[in-house]
Amino acid sequence: MASTPEGRVKDKVKKILKAHNIYYAMPHGAGYGDAGVPDFLCCVKGKFVAIETKAHDNSKVTALQQKHLTDIEIAGGVTLVVHAANIHFFEIWAKENA
């Protein structure tokens, strides 16, 4: 079990992705990874989807995270910011798009 609020959101996102057979990877953003890369990189019916998780609805993405999200959208991908208050909407989205 995740001990932080954001960790609990990540666990719920993983559960939803697995339940809908959505491929995902969780890149490591520190050390040799790229800082600011979204928490989940997914493939949903051939579409690139990036998911950034936050603990609360008032948690903001950083400027670097926003740059990555914007670049993904410009490249034709879909970006989502999921937090504890909107996780149920993400579950509906996953069900409708998987």
C-alpha cells in the first residue's frame, strides 16, 4: 500500500489501467531519467496517453511537467492530470476509451 496521498492515487490509476487492459509504463524521473515526464505513459487503442498524478485537486503541475504535457499534446497525444477528487472521472474515461 502506498503511504502518501499521491501514492494512493497512483495505485488507483494502476488498478484502473489493469482492469481495462491498458498498457502503461511508469518512467523514472530522477537520476538517468527525464525530469518532468508524466507518471504514466500509456497506449490506449493505438493512442499515446500521458497521465500525471497529483494528491489533491489543488495540487499544481510544475512548469517542467506542464512543458512535457504541452509537448505531448502538440505531438498529437492525450494528457490527463488525475487526482483524488477526479479519479472517478478517470475510471469512466478508461472504461469508455479502452
